[in-house]
Amino acid sequence: MIQRIQSLWLLLAAAFDAITFRFPFYNGDWLKDNIPSPIDLDADTTTLLAIITVLAGALAFAAIFLFGNRKMQLKLSIVGLVFAIGLIVAYFLEMQNFSSGAIALSCIFHFAVAAFYILAIKGIREDEKLIKSLDRLR
């Protein structure tokens, strides 16, 4: 299972996705009823962000155990990448509700999840190419 590099990338994607619940994406003043209040925008700030974060992490974790079925692992990884990119877009849309603030340095974790998904997809495709080339030799 962990012998393949894509399993490591998917494990890192799941771990970094879990970390995003603790570290903020954005620090600023949230506008609620035109009254600003200081708040950190992280994965559990809104229900939508929490759901997308859990889905992205669960897909990465589930894809780790599909090492025997590379096509399904590839499909789950692509869907996970879409969720990870969608999550970043959702964060930028949520930032519109802030009157002032700054992007936190820990937002790198969110971008790392997408990067790890891309690396996992690349590893799965290389693995698939290797298997096809071995089948040709037989």
C-alpha cells in the first residue's frame, strides 16, 4: 500500500486537509449586521467550508486503500483535486464577507492539499504506464 509514491502523496493530502481545521486561511474583521468582529477564517467557520474540507480529506484517505484498483484511485484523486480547488475558491468567496484583514501564512496548507493531489495523480498515471509497458512485454 505505502510502497507506491501516490499513497504517500494521498496520505499527505489527507493530513494537510485535517490540519486546515486548526490553522486559518484568512484573519480579519467579519461583517455581521454591519458590525465588524475579529475572526479567523478556517475550515470550520462555515458549514460549506467544513463539508468540502471533510470530503476532500476523506477522498484522499479512501483513495490510499484503492492501490489495487488504479483507475478508481485516479478517479477519486481527480474528484478530490476538484474539491480541493473548489475549497480554495470558496475561501476566496468567503473573504468577501470581511471588511479588512490579511491572508494568513497557514493558507499554504490549502494549496499544499491541491499540490499533493496533483502529485498523486501524476504518480498513478506513471504507475499505470509502467503496468501497460510490462503487459506489452509479456
